[in-house]
Amino acid sequence: MRKLLLLCSLAAAFCVRAQGVWTADRGDGTYKNPVLFADYSDPDAIRTGDDYWMTSSSFNCVPGLQILHSRDLVNWEIVGAALPRLYDGAFDAPSHGNGVWAPAIRFHDGWYYIYWGDPDRGIYMVRTQDPRGKWSEPLLVKAARGIIDTCPLWDDDGRAYLVHGWAGSRAGFKSVLSVSEMTPDGTRLVGDEVLIFDGHDAHPTVEGPKFYKRNGYYYVFAPAGGVKTGWQIVLRSRSPWGPYECRTVLHQGGTATPGPHQGAWVEDTAGDSWFLHFVDRYAYGRVVHLQPMAWTDDDWCVIGIDRNGDGVGEPVDTFRKPASNGPCRSTTPAESDEFDSRTLGLHWQWHANPQTGWYFMNPTDGRLRLMCVRNPAGWRNLWDTPNLLLQKVPAPDCTFTTRITFRGAYEGDRAGLVMMGMDYGALFAELRGGKLALVQAACRNADKGTAEVRGAEVPLADGTVCLRCRIAWEQDRKGTPRMVCRFSYSLDGERFMEIGQPFTAREGRWIGAKIGYFATAEQQRNDGGWLDADFFRVAP
């Protein structure tokens, strides 16, 4: 046993200190896109002093509203989360694609605010004076169904406003933007909704608005055209109520970057403008790009580079880094984990509000223990499992390695590694028929309730085994990216042997595919089974 533990550790040692299997900072004063090759959907960002703060849609994932920090818009790290738990008991069970949609982060009068629209409940707000620390409990600013993508603006005269979009799936209509007045303290809306833009004719699916003011103009930055192939527009008016002029300021053009849109305008410390936005990469999720941005003499902007003189910018692959005060170390959001802390790493998220007894940290031994939790009533596959502990995929090509010790207590206990989405693949240890086995399984259309299909199986003499998932970026004949996963395992610590067939991952509901652990049981009895994870390592 000691030999296996040592050899498994050596086999993955090359990634013990792995920082950034995808690093955007090229080390020569330039960066490459995406700056984050991970699913930070609908990003919004601000700068206060020398610090940039970013958050993004988290939907049903917990903790929600992860807070990222940077000193140069290129090197980012996760420093906190504004929602330790979601705010409704319905999120104690999986609620795929619901919850936190397209948040906006703003700084006003000494406070950091985040607003978001929950399409089923309304507009919420949290605030803090320290974005790394604890945020207030969510406040329901307005109860409503169908309001999404909210963004506040505090005006120079002390009045406040909020712009938002509409979810067609709840409201029964979409492709329009509305503005409401808000109390100066930001706690409730007052007066009626005012329709400021109708995108049905020229800019369908307009949504995700962000509100700004510059040189006496009110600006609404908004994406249009749909998630995968859309473009970015800017609206401009001398009044928050309109009428608004409209221009397209960023599109794919002749580049290989499809659908560059939805994000944040930020000024660096030198006063230059930049735009953070997402690009949808299917199973990889909505990865984050950074574009240069320039203002014209007549107070319009161009995002990216206008290569053909048509007044519309196109995305860049590489560019000089934004200005910063002082040196910036190369950083990326956490990926690997040695489980030597008393708390879970900030990069881990559950698929539902975590419950007491789901897991325990054991920093003395450097292990994470996941208890086998009984499947909920009506369970069909892992899509229905709340206690999935997952993280974002951080690169187009990388390898995830973990060493587990599984202790099955009762028939049907199982635990292991899963690449989760609307299709998923898993490699796990299982107690079945009184015997331990390693099983590779896959599930197509998990969101439709289809059953898992078991693939290869090998007997296990005991429950200690190294599991690995290697992913590779491939493209189909149409150029659509695919995440191809290959599972393997090691029993002796010297050789990793592939098991089962390659599996093509698929995104989840509004999120990219995510990798991590599960531990489930078919029955609940005294002193059930568990999984101990010694490490989770991510490497090129």
C-alpha cells in the first residue's frame, strides 16, 4: 500500500505546483486570448485603485458569484465568493441553469455592489466594503418573473437607475431592454419600467446590458445575435430614458473568434479602455477574452481592431498588456488541490446547497472525505445528484489526476471521478455483489433522464486507486470544438491504463462541462461508505 501511495504521488508529481495549464501572460509585456480559458460566463468587472474585480454568472453552482482579482486584467485569481449558499430552499436540490444570471459588479460611495436577475424570482443585490471578505445576505430588490441581466447606475445628481433584459422562457418575450429608477440606496425600484430599446428587427436576442456614463452621455453596452454567433452593440443617449442611438462596435469579422460579446468596459490605471467579454466554446464553456477599446472624437467606441475601416472592431489574438502600477506576478485561478486546508479551495463548487455531513476536510492527513449520500427519490442518473463537487475545466488540453481510497459499506455505494454535463462520463469504485470493482460509465442526454451505460470494469483488490481523465481539444468537420475525454487508472502506481472508450463531453445547462467528484449510495443505513481523496492535480 505504501509503495502504491508513493508511486501514484510520483506519477503526478510534475503537476504538484501546477499553476496555470493555460497562461495568458506571455511574459514579454503582451498577452494572448483568452485571458481565462475557463467558464466565467457573462463576466463583469470594475477597477478600484490598482485592483480589478470580476464576477460572473454562477447559476445553480455553490458557492456562487465567485470573486476574481487582478492587477492587470490578464493575471487573475479567485479570492472569494459573494454567495456561500443560494437563497432559496429549492437550491438544496439540483436546479440546473437557474439562479444567478449575468451579474453586475459596481463600486459606489465606499461599497461594492453586485446585482443579478434570477429569472424565476426577481432582482437581487449583495454588498460589502471588502470584496475578498463576507458579503451581505441577498436582498430582493424587486420580486418579478422574467427579469434578467441587471445593472445599476448611480448618476452625478444622486439619482440611481437600473437597466435589465428579459428572459423569453419566463416573461414570454425577449430582445428588449428596460430601465427603471432605483432608490439612491439601491434597495428597491421605483416607478414604471421604461422600454428603451427593441432589438427584434436588427439586433435579436439583445440582453446582458451594462450601464455607464461618460462625457454627458448615458451608454448601454449589450450583446445581441445569440450566445454562439452574436456581436456587441452600444446604445447612447443624453438621458437615461432615451431616445438611444445604436452602433455595432465588435463582431467576429474575418477572425476565428466567434460571437465576441457580453462583458465589461474597464479603464486601466493609465486611462486606456478595455473590454472583457466571453466567447462560447461549447463543452469548454464561455471563456473570457480581453479586447483593446478606443473612443472616437464623437464619443463612440470601437472594441478590438477595426481592420477594414467599417467602424466595427474585430477581436485580437494577442496584444500589449494593460497598464498597471508596479509589477504583476503571473497568476491563474486555482486548479490543483492537495486538500491540506481546513476548508475547500475556492475553485470548488457544489451543484446544490451543501448539507452537513456531505464532506469533511482532514488537513492533518491531507485528505478530503466525501460521504456516500443516498440518491434522492426519483433519481435517474448523476444529473439528479446534488452532492457533485466540481470545478471548471481550465484549458483546451490537460490531465486531471486524483488518488482515492474508497470504502464501500453497503451494496450500491460508489464514488469517483466525473466529467459532468448534459452528457457525462465517469470512472468510479463501486461495491456490488459484495465485491469491489472499478467501473467506467457514460450517460448521454443525462438531462433527459436517460440511464447510464456501464462500459469496462476491472476488479479491485482494495479501494485505493489512481484515477485520471485526459482531455483534448478536437474539431468536427464544421470546425465546432469538441472536448474528447480519455479515462485511465493505475493500480500499481507505475502504469496508467486506459479504460473504456473515449468520451466526448458536453456542456451543462448554461455552463461548461465540469470535472470533479461524486459519492452516492443506494440505501441509507448506519455508518455508510465514503471516498478519501489525497489530491487533485491538473497538468498540461
